[in-house]
Amino acid sequence: MSIQIFILSKLMEDNNYPYKLKKQLSEPIPLDELGGLTESKLYYNFDSLAKKGLIEVVEIIREEHRPDKQVFRITDKGREELPKFIYKLFENADEIKDMVVGLVNIKYAERDKVVQILEKKLKNIKARWEKVMGFDHVPLDKDYEKFRKFMGGYLSTRTEHTINWLEELINRIKQGEI
């Protein structure tokens, strides 16, 4: 889904072709390699979006001794679907790192709706954490006590970290900083 959001958002800016987008992702930092984006994945997603009617070919560039380049543009249906893709990404994300493409392209979505999604996610995390904390008083075999303390510390730190940064993200989106 992130790749498709990336493609649609780039086509919102201007018509483009797959190889050029791949090249943009690889310079100056090889984000394509870091994200595991291969040329075949990119072309597959272009093809998938075209089959759904979200993008269409507007031009074919022919150069001597080079493969033809299909230049794509986003369709009206694609413009309509992009925000829905972004909302779904936020709904499905387990961590903020999974939200990066949505955050970078938040301008194509309604901020208030993104905030609602994130606030619901935050509420669920807090509710689950309260439930987990309720098990703290359950007596365990002495062999498991050290393990429980270790896991309790790890989970506590991780959950507090997640809650803190999710609250920070929500505030920054509300203030228009992101």
C-alpha cells in the first residue's frame, strides 16, 4: 500500500514514469534499497493501479536503442482513492515507522480524520496496557519472577515510548507541523 500511495502522490504533482520515480527514490539516499523497493515491485504496482483505473498512460516516449517509457497520470478516480489509501495505511500501522508514507503525503487527506484514526489507536493502546497492568498482581512461580520483571520493564518502556510519540504525533498534526 505504501508504494501505491507513493506513486499516486507523485502523480498528483506531475505525470511520470516508473523508472524516473525509482531513480528519484535512489538519489541522494538509496531509499529504494533501504525500503526493499525493486524495479519489479514498482512496475507491478503501476500495473495494479492502472488495472484499477487509478492511473492511466498519457504518453509513450520512444528513444532509439532504449525501451519505450510509459508516462502515467493520475485519474479522477485515483485522486478520489488516494485519501482512502492514506487512511487505511494509518489504520493498519502498528508503529509510527509504518506511517511515514502517509505522514509525508498527509496533505492529500483530511487532517481531522487522520487525527481521529490516531486518537482511536492511542485509546486502544492505553486500554490494552491497562489490561496488561491488571495481571501484575498474579502470583507466579519463582522461576518466572525474573523473567516477568524483565518483560515487564521491556513492555512498560516500549508502551510508554509508543504512547508518548503517538501523542506527540497527534499534537504536531493538529498544529499543522506535519
